[in-house]
Amino acid sequence: MNTLEKIQSNLSNFSKSERKVAEVILTSPQTAIHASIATLAKMADVSEPTVNRFCRRLDTKGFPDFKLHLAQSLANGTPYVSRHVDEDDGPDSYTNKIFESSMAALDTARQSVDPMAVNRAVDILTQAQHISFFGLGASSSVAHDAQNKFFRFNVPVTCFDDVLMMRMSCINATTGSVLVLFSHTGRTKAMVEVAKLARDNNAQVIAITAKDSPLAREATLAITVEVPEDTDMFIPMASRLAHLTVIDVLATGFTLRRGPRFRDSLKRVKEAIRESRFEKPSHI
């Protein structure tokens, strides 16, 4: 992992003051590269010795050495495309790199997901009278996939990727409503506001997001997923895959919790759509 990825993956291991430094750097790494130690300490509201201690935690010799490693992290890859792909990569190279980096990111995400949080989310979803999935930008496709999964579960399901529709849905929420919000960073202001509005209307909010993010703090329950991907700089790739996998986990838990009779209903759904497909070739 490069320096930025190390910071992201070790957030939970930092002290409270060191985490402040980490969050400032992750929010604006370019600013951190050009800042003095005094400026960075002020931005993070910590002391200069704390910044130096943070740098040494990342196996650098001090603040100047840390800035050099951070600059190298940003120099890697192709800005606004992928950190793992270089400008002169051919199709063989970038195909392998994207697959390999995605598999590595999914493994990191798997280790960060708390099974107890998953179990609690399944509890909430199986008791819901209505489920809504919200996502903006790259997360909108994740929300739509979740709707597709849960639509067949015989519970009213909606999906919105428009802020105004989200807000109206929250106003109409009731005690039996469950809203599932997707945001890799957890820092999108509109999503945090929607979560607060939903909870003000007695709905339960499940956030699939980053640990200790504003959205995680506002939710009833947060399933935090750590993915070493800077979506402020690069196209969302692995973070989207990680959230899609969490949907599969929740859908599986939902199905198992409902029991064998519920799976008979899913069987009927599969049989109902069978006629929409051509027959599978016999050699497959």
C-alpha cells in the first residue's frame, strides 16, 4: 500500500489526535504536501509533536520524509482515473491491475465489516414495513442494485437517487420505515441531512459508509466499510464493488432469516421469469 492507503487502512489504530491529522490529510492530500508542520497541526487542531508522532507511525523519519512519501502516493497512477494504472499501460496491464486491485480492496473491506452490525441490520430489515435505498453519484447504481435484490422479497421497496425525492420520502416516513443510505466517504452533506430528516420522522437509518464519518454518526446503525480508495481524486471503482457485496450479504441474511417457506416464494419468482429467456444450450 502507498502512504494514503496506509492512512486509510489504519484509521482505527490511530489515537484520537492522530486521527485528526489523518482526516485532514485524507480530505486534502495536495494541501498537506505543501503545508508546513505548523500549518498542518493548526488545520488538525493538534500539536506539532502529534504530527511528528503520526508521521513516525507510518514508518517515515519525520514530517519532511512523510511529505515526500505522500507526494509519491499522489504521483502514482493516473489522476481522475485510477491510482493503480499508469498513463502508458496497455490493455493487458490495466486489465490485470484493475482486477488485482479490486480483489485486494474487497479483502480489506471484508476484514473491516463487523458481523454483529450485519446481524443487527438484518434484524431491522426483516422487521421493516417499507424499505428505501438512497444513493447519489456512483452510489446511485448501488442503491438501484439493492432495490433489484430486495424487490423480490415481498416487502414494499423504493429507490431514489434524487435529493428532493429523498427528502419527500423522509417526510412521509413512519416508525416501520427503514432507509438504507450508501456513501463511500460519508461526507456528502445532502445524505447526512437526509439521514437526520428520516430519524426526525421516526424512521430507522442504516448507513453503508466509512467509519467515524458524519453519515455513520447520524445513522441508527452503520455498517462501516474501509476501502483504500480516494474517490476525491479517482473514479469510484473498488468502493462501489465493496458496497455491492455488502448488499449481497444483507440479502443473503434476509433470506436465511425468513426461513425455508420464504425461499419457496423466491423459487416461484424464478419460475415466473424463466419464460423470458432462451433455453440454455445443452453443452453449457
